[in-house]
Amino acid sequence: MKVIDLAGGEAIPDEIIAALTDESVEKWCFNANFERVCLSRYLSDLGMSRERFLSPEGWRCSMVWAATLGLPLSLEGVGAVLGLEKQKLTEGKELIRYFCTPCAPTKANGGRTRNFPFHAHDKWTQFKAYNLRDVEVEITIRQRLSKFPVSSAIWEEYRIDQEINDRGIEVDMDLVEQALRLDALSREKLTAAMKHMTEMENPNSVQQMKDWLSQNGMDVDSLGKKEVAALMQTCPPAERRLRRPPRERNVPVLRCQSHRAL
């Protein structure tokens, strides 16, 4: 087994490229959609594939296999339940965060927003070992589950599911943009109304709202949904009614009690 270090200048062998694009060759991965989509992007950028995504035909997902047997839906979880000799390496999450997500620019890191292999050679070596171990675990899982094959009907459903996700759905962007505009307008009007009713500088501030409630005889530790629901039930009977002045014609009428302004 060998790790191909693309970031280090290595290239995927031609026979592997051929297998990836050949629907008759069976490819196995745990959460195969991840590998298939990433490889699709890679091959497309190199001009090796004119399709947006590699066809799901020929791909098999051992996570789906695990699901049919009631096993966990994570590689780490399946490995633990099956008691595999080789387990997923626990340091992987930290390495993924380091190399696969943006980092905050600081003086110490020279203001960069991404970490590359040359920034931490030791971590990159560990990262490659982590990826190799994942493949070893996936192979062992497939061997252990071989006595419980998945029906062809399930694989057909999986193929259809992948094609649906690849195709996506049409979105009415005009509707989306108008909905965002209305949301902004509504938020602006409601914020103006809350400022008038409470005289707070920022009604969206949790701390300012808690202070305002406390000044009006309603001490709360949190403004979570459960806490607000309980507050609405236990608020004192003599509540202050909040109204807008008649001259503010563009502000919606809010004839609510103070605890309902949340």
C-alpha cells in the first residue's frame, strides 16, 4: 500500500486514473461520496474528466454497509465495535484542522491563512500516516463484513441517491433575493420598535436584554428557548405594555407585553 503525496509533487498513476473513471471497476470507501466528489474535482482541474462528477456507478460505500447492520456511521466507531487490531488514529482531527481548514493570520505564522506541508514537515508525515491507517481500517472492515453482503437493491438505491445529490435542485434565486430583502426590512423595523420600547442601544444584545428584564422585575440567567418559554408562563401579572408612538408610521404596531417582546 502506498500514499500518493499530491501536495509533494507526486502524481496518481495512470492505471489508478483509468480505474477511477471506469464504471466497471468497483471502488470501495467509507463515506465514498467524499472521495468520489474530491477526485471528481481533481480530475476535472487536470482536464482528465469532462463530467462534473465521476459516475456513482461502480462505487461502493462501506458506511452504507455498516448502516445496514446497525453499526456506527463513523470509521472510528465501526472499528471500535468490531474490535479491529488497527484502529483509526485519534490525532487525525487535529491534523485535519491544521492542514484542511483556514488558520487565523498571526505575527507568529507570518500572517498566512493556510498551513502547507512545508510549514510543518513532521505534522505532514503524521498526516500521511493517518490517511494510510484510514485505508487499512477500511480494508479490514470490508473483510470483516464480507459474510453479510448488501443486497443489489440497496446499492441501486445508493446509486440513485448519489445521482440525485450530484444533480442538485433548481433554486429560484429571485425568490431568495427578495426573501433576504424582506428579512432585512423586517429586522430593521422590528429593531427600531424594540429600541423605542426598551430604550436599549442594541436590542439584539443578550446582556442588554437581560439587564432590561432585570430592571423590570424579571431576572433571568439565560434567554434560551426553554428559558423564554418558562418566563412567559411565570411573568408577574402586572406587566408593562409597550406601544409605539403614533408618529412612527413605518414601525409595525407591537401591542405586546414586555415578556412577549422576546
